[in-house]
Amino acid sequence: MQIDLRTVSITPLRQTFGHLARRMGADKPASRYMEATMDLQPVENFHFRPTWEPQYEIFDASRTRIAMKDWYALKDPRQYYYGAWTLARGRMQEKAEGDFDLVDELGLAAAYPAAGKDLALSVLLPLRHVAWASNINKGYVSAYGYGIAISQAACYASMDQLGIAQYVTRLGLAFNDIDTLASAKQAWLSAPEWQELRHFVEDLMVEKDWFALLVAQDFVIEGLLYPLIYSRFNEKLNSSYGPVFSMLTRFQSEWYAESAKWVDAVLKVAAAESAENKAALADWIKRYRERAIKALTPIATLAFADNATLVMADVIEQLNARAAKAGITL
């Protein structure tokens, strides 16, 4: 008996799901990101309104001052859906764990100069509370944001901040100094230099407009804080005491560089949608920028002493340049 094996090519009627075919055309294959994102927002047949806010539907585009014809225009340039995000964070975590292990194996923390350690931990450890607040605020954006494109990215960023809070906590543990964690908590609760920042992030926890919260937390606060501390302050520590803290905060530095691309892309698309959107974004950035400057100036003074004014001016200029590049005139 003879068996002939032949390859049969079957041409599919369309390359993707119906809702994507209606957006992109039936002959264009969709990426995994598009399949996991586009048109998944519930839009009809809601059974009840939220009892705590009955003026809104449970999913309601009018919860923000920003208006979009297509909320899925706010796509993530990183193309993160759950699988891609977990793989990317897994790689970042492997590097971070390797850095902590190397510092421990070589005794770099124990050999670090005491003056540098005290300065670094006094600046860095209270930031775990800022990261936790960011986790809460991004969670609100994810819960009330409209369109899966923005809400899923905010959810991932929220979990990223929870991880950052844990990595900042591990700084104190890496130096075998649990007392510094307690001291950092007391500084966050009562030290004068931290109260403006604490007040700011706690006020944001009751901001109702989720897009305004996104601007305040992700663009303004982190757009000033991360270059100030995880770039400029690390540079100061490197030049004076060595690169240990740059190793132990590599996750934060890499995360910010990646996250800023997403935030800038969202603001650019929203600003280009309408003059009203652009005006709202400019108003929020100006308002929250002034408060963030007031909140971060004491932290800059703690970190940089007499050079604080110059360093703050530099990071503010960087933030203004990002806004201008997104098409937002301040």
C-alpha cells in the first residue's frame, strides 16, 4: 500500500477576529496586543448604576474632562498585554535580583561609606511610601479609566509600583539595618521635608477625574521625582561613594525610561484629539507641576544641599520639554 503525503494550503476567510476585522480589514493579521486590547470595553446592557455614584454608568466615558472619539487611540507603544508585560518584568526582575545578590556576595553594602549610606537611605527609603501611593492612584485610573487600552496599561503600572515599593524596602534590608525602615516611616509621617509630598500624593487619592490623576501621578510627580532621585542623585552617590545604589535601584531607572514612553504617547494622542483636550492637559500639568515643585524642593535640598536649585531647574526643564514634544503648550 502506498501513502502519499501532501501539504494542503487552506486560505482563511479572514486573518483575525470580527471586531478587529471591522477596524483593520479582514486581510490584515492582528498582533497579540491588538487581540487583547481592541473593543473589549463593556459599553451596553449594564444592569445597574454604581450606588456610590448613581450619576454615572458603571463604565462611563464622562468621568473625565478629556473626550475621545475612539478611546482605543490611546494605545500603548510598548504593546503590553498581560503575557508581554509579565515576560518583560520577569527579565527586569532577574537583573535586579542579580544586582542584590552581587552586592550581598561581595560585601559591597557593608563596605559602603557610612556618610553615603546615611544620606542615601534618608532620601530613598521614604520613597517606598510614594510608590505605594502611586500603586493606589494608578489602580484608580485602571478601575475608572475608559477603554481597555488605557486601563490595562494603568493596571500594569500599578503593579510595577508595588514592586518598586518592595525594592526600595529591600535597600534597608540589604544594608542589614532594619531600624532605617522604621526611621523612614517616621520621616514620612512627621519630618518637615516630606510633608508636602505626603500631602500631595494623599490628596491625589481623592481626585475624581481619572485622566487628571494620570497626568498628576504618572507625568508630573514621576516625571520630576525619577530623574531627580534615580538619575541625578544616583550620579552624585556614584561620584562620591561608588555605584552600589545605582545597582540596587536599576529596576526603578529602567522602569521609568520605559513608562515615560507610554505616558508621553497617551498625552500626545489626547492633546491632538481636540483643542479642549489640549487646554485641559495644559491646565492640569501647570497646576500639578507647581505643587510638585513645592513638594520635591525640600527633598532636593536633603539630597543635594546647595545644588538643589540647579538640579530642580534641570528636571523641570526636562518635564517641560516632554510636554512640548507631546504638543502641549504650557
